Amino acid sequence: MAAAGGLIVLEGVEGAGKSTQLRHLASCLERVGLPVRTVREPGGTVAGDEIRRLLLDPASHLDARAEALLFMASRAQLVADVIRPALDRGEFVIADRFFLSTYAYQVGGRGLDEQDIRRANALATGGLVPGLTLLLDLPSGAGLERAARRGAQDRIERSGSAFHARVRSAFVGFASQDWQDRHPEAGPVVLIDASGDESEVSARIVAAVARRWPETAGTMAGSNP
Ligand code: TMP
């Protein structure tokens, strides 16, 4: 019988350390013998990688609705080709961003209608509900500084500090129980303090995953990245 895996999503503002933490978490799960597949959004399929290039290229001119639908198109392909098949095999899938990014950036940041986005997203995901979302939180200014140190800014990073402040406040709102009760499609969302050093943040993440899947991932708690 296949092991009971699940979809774990890492979300948060620019520069919150998602990609590094994703690698730490993947190796912790692998170390206790669990099959893991990692993905990032947008991208992860042939069509998705082309869409990613278009979305992030500072030279692209995109209306907010076109932008939202391109994120959804990349997501639909990734769910169909990679995420669903891996979950059906009983694997853990760890995603660097999923649809809470669309809720934060395109609804919170760009101001698109929430109900429109939720409906389009249900089409893109086929109703897939994440098993756990870890929301890495940093003041958005601090995250942008970290992201800027990585080099040239992409089209979304260039959207301005007011935009990024709206994105961060949208993300923080998703952690409230009231928001989660009204958005069952999101599954459980846990806020993770992303300040402090990498190993401290990693320990917080591992503990949250072990609590969510005590039967399979419970033995990870206490293992260091
Ligand atoms: P990243 O892979 O470096 O995080 O870049 C993806 C960028 O796209 C980041 O600025 C967040 C943004 N984004 C959205 O605006 N909406 C979405 O639905 C997703 C998945 C990402």
C-alpha cells in the first residue's frame, strides 16, 4: 500500500527564505524514508516554464487579469502533470508557492475580485486542497531587501513597496481561523516566524509538519537539517 503523503505548501512574501526552507524540509522527510517531490510556482512543466518567463520578464506588459490567468494556467498544468500523480502514488509534494500567492498578489496586491479568483482557481486546481500550508512571515520590507540582494528584480518584485505591503497584510490575514473557516479550499494554514537563523526556522517548519502527519512524518521532529 502506498504511504499516505500529502501536499505541503510554503508561502510568503519575497525573500522570506521559502526555497532554502523547502530544501531543508525535503531532506528531513527523505531522511526518514518518505518519498518527496518538490515543485515551484509558476513553472515546473514545459508550458509552465514558458509562462513563468513571460510573467517575470520586466519587459512583459500584462493586464492584472491576464497576469492572474497566466498564473492559473501554469498551476493547472502543474497539478495535472506532477502534483496529482505524485499524491496518487502516496508521495509528499512540497510546493514553493501555490494559490494563496494568487490570493495575496492578485487579489490583495492588484485588487482583483476575490470571488472571481476563487472560481478560476477551483478550475485550475480541480479542487485540490493542500494538506498543510506554512506561511513564512517577515516584514515585507525586510523580505524585499533580501530579494534585492539576490540581483536584478523581476516584474512582480518591481511592483512597488505599497503593493508589497498589501501582499504581506493579505498573507498575514490568511493565518486567522476566521479566514480559514471562510476559505475551506485552502486547508490548514500555519504562520511561521521566518526571522532568526535558518536552522531555527527549519525546526519550526519540521515541528509543524510532524504535528500534521504524526504517523508518517512524526519521527522527523528532532532531526536537524
Ligand atoms: P518566485 O518563484 O521567485 O517566488 O517568483 C514568483 C513571483 O510570482 C513572486 O513575485 C510571487 C509572484 N506570484 C504571483 O504574483 N501570483 C501567484 O499566483 C504566484 C504563484 C506567484
